[in-house]
Amino acid sequence: MCGGVRLNRRLHYKNTENVRGFFKNQIGSHFKFNTIFMNWMKSNIGKTLGEAISEWNRIFELRKSKTYKTNIAPQFEYNTYIREFHAHNPSLSNKDAIKCWKVKKSRSGQNKYEGTDLAFLNQ
């Protein structure tokens, strides 16, 4: 038991200071809510606080992996474009990626990265 809270207590999704304090006490000062964990909590109502702590720790370890990439929501076209640009052109700079993005978004059509976008660097 921690401050009167049992780890087998069932989840009711709330992101309050008390909940944050509980997790910080159990996990450590490095605890932060993140989208993945909050989505897990929302979709796992009825699981225990102990299970939530285990899941947060699993996500924390997963995110440390160099191969881990977060999902970028569709509305964040800029972030998706920059990530794709660098995935295809690791030797080019962020300045190059931004220049290509600015030209791409000023034109009609989709704002997804394409290899032909490198021609924008010569403009």
C-alpha cells in the first residue's frame, strides 16, 4: 500500500495531480504522462494500478530504443515530412528538409515527401 492506495485498485481514467503524484511516488521523479500511456489507461479501465505501473515501465523502456518511433497523427504533416525526408536523406541537413517542405507545401497536391522533392534544393 502507498499512502492508502492499493496497487490492486482498479483504474478509472483521470489525469489529476493526485494520480500524477501517485505514479511519481511509485515509479520515480522521471514519471511523466505521455500519449501512449494515457491512451493505454483510457482503453484499459478496470485494470489495476499495478498493471498501469508495469505498462508505463514497458513503454518507458520501449521509448529508449533507437529504433522506436512515435506515431505522428495525420494532421501533423510537417513532422511527418521532416521525418521521411531524413529517413531517405540521412546526410542532408534539417535546413535542407525545411527548404523542401516550404516549397512542397506552397504547391497544390499532397504534402508527403517524395524523392523528387530534392529538386527543390536547387531552386
